[in-house]
Amino acid sequence: MTTSQAAPTYRVIQWATGKVGRQSIRHFVENSAFELVGVLVTNPNKVGKDAGELAGLPDTGVIATDDVNAIVALDADCVHFSPQGTLPDLEMVCRLLRSGKNVVTPLGPFFRTERTREYLDTIEAAGQEGGTSFHGSGLHPGYMSDLLPLTLIRLMSRIDRIHVYETVNFLAYPSNYIPAMGFGRAPDDVLANPSRSADTHHIYAQSMEMIAHTLGATITDITTTLELATATADIAYPGGLVEAGTVAGQHYEWTAWADGAPLITFHGFWIMGDAIEPRWDCGDDTGYRVVIEGDPGLELNISRGGINNDQDDNGALPWTGYIGANAIPDVCDAPPGVITHLELGVVRPRGLVRPGSLLR
């Protein structure tokens, strides 16, 4: 005779409620594998509001706070840590880990490199002290540019070169940061002062190192190139205008070299619609493409399907929330310390098949 046991429920705190955070709140509220127990906000106008109101759901009884000490004191299994930035607050992450809470964050870091080693070593020590785990979940980097290619290469006999393409159409999914991204500036100005930092390749280097480590290759250099497209007509977007002749498209390439040859190239296409010249063959909307040259060649395209909620249609941003949220149970159950995709293995999402939704 066997006795069935109910699946465990993971008590989760959502840290920050921007576009990614709102999608994550919905996931935690709708999914029986989770119990949302806390929400940390940084916008004073959100303090005191119900988490459901912030995410476009009925009231949940969980009230948003900006009191960090109160959040740290909560009884929770994991913090989904998704503030704005390029790296999470190291001191805060370590404090959460030492308080007995696992941390999953789309900000990374994702893998040890010369640049991230000390950062991750500090996190490792905090996790060991608190008996907790840390996982940088990401999207690109952190999934499309490392875990996905590493999954696909099992279908191949020989790898010659790996390409990962990301396209973001900021006309379809407007951002408050469009001017800061370099759109609407003179081409010569953007080439002289690119909108992406010269250190950006260090972020993608983590994914490149993860792939190279798995393939047994050694990366000797990472190079960056930038190609621009200009607007063929004035392009209006909410809050501004990209004038004809100014920058309306940017194509970055970051290439990792091994044994004197290019091994991995990440292509980043930022576009403001299709009224641009040159018009790259990069798709019209936000999506990803993985192309692996070798024997046999392989290509995979990923794009958004139909919209199934009534707000926050933000291209691939929901994926950024879900990839971390779905990993939380396995991260909570993992040994203490830093858990990369390689240590995490095949994630087993809980609660995705369910009879109804609060949004229906």
C-alpha cells in the first residue's frame, strides 16, 4: 500500500514589482506550488497596496512594503530578486542568504569567469553560512545564450560555430529608455559613444564560458562590433520621435574566439520598427534564434505566441520572470551555495498544468 503526499508549497517573496516582478507575482498567486508571502517595492506610491492590485489580480492579502528589515524577517523559502540593474546588490543578496532564504534572480551572475569569480565566491560563502542556495536565472544571458544551445548540441556530431540572435523591437514594445539607448542620435555620435558599455561583453562572457567549458574549449578573446541603421522616415513612439536620418537600429556582435577561430557569436538587434536602412534579416518582433554550424547544422527560432493576459504585453519580459520562478523549487531543494544551470540540471516546473486561471 502506498500513501500519496501533497506536493510541498514554496513560500516566496517577490523583490521589486517592475514589468518582470508583476508577471512573477501573477505566477506565484496562480500556481498552487507557491505561496506569495511578501512583496518589496521601491516606489513610495506602491507602498501599502495589495500585491494583487500591483499585478492586475484580485486582492491577495499580501501588502507591499519598502521595509527591508520586515522582508528579511519574513519566514520564506525563496526571494525572487528582480530589481533593475545589471548585477544584484551583493550585500543584500548575502544578507538574504544568511537569513535562511534562497535567492533566484534574473540579474545573475550566471557562471564563474575571471570577472565574476570573486562576486560568486562571496555569495557561495553566504549560502554556506545560511544553508541556502543562489541561482542566476537570466534569459539572455542565462538561458537563450547558454542552456538552450547546450541542450541542442546533443543532436550534433560536430560543432563549428554557435550563433545566438536576439531581436528587440522597441517600436512594438516601447521603453522609457529609448533615448538613452541611442535611438534618435546621430550615427557618428553613437559610433563614438555607444549606448552599450564597453564592459557589456563581460556579461555575455559568462554564457560563452559556460558553453566553452562544456565543450572543452578555451576562450582566448572576445571581440565586439557595432553596425547601425538609420530611420528612413520620422518614427513616432509614445513620448518621443526618432527623426529620419538618425539611429533607429543597432546590431551588436560579441564573438568568443578559441584556437584562432570564432566559436560563439551573440548578435543583439535593437530596432525601431521596419522603417530603417539597412533592413536586417532579424525578424520583425522580439524573439531569439539559435544557429549551430556543424554536422548536422541546426537552427531553432523562438517567438511569443498569442497573448493570454490583458496587460504587460512586453515581448520576452514575461519569460525573464518565469524562467526563474519555475526554477525556485529545485533551487530550494539544492545543496547550499551557488547553483548554475550546470549544477541545476533539468528543472522540473511545478503547478503549470491547472484547471483555471484568475485572469480568465
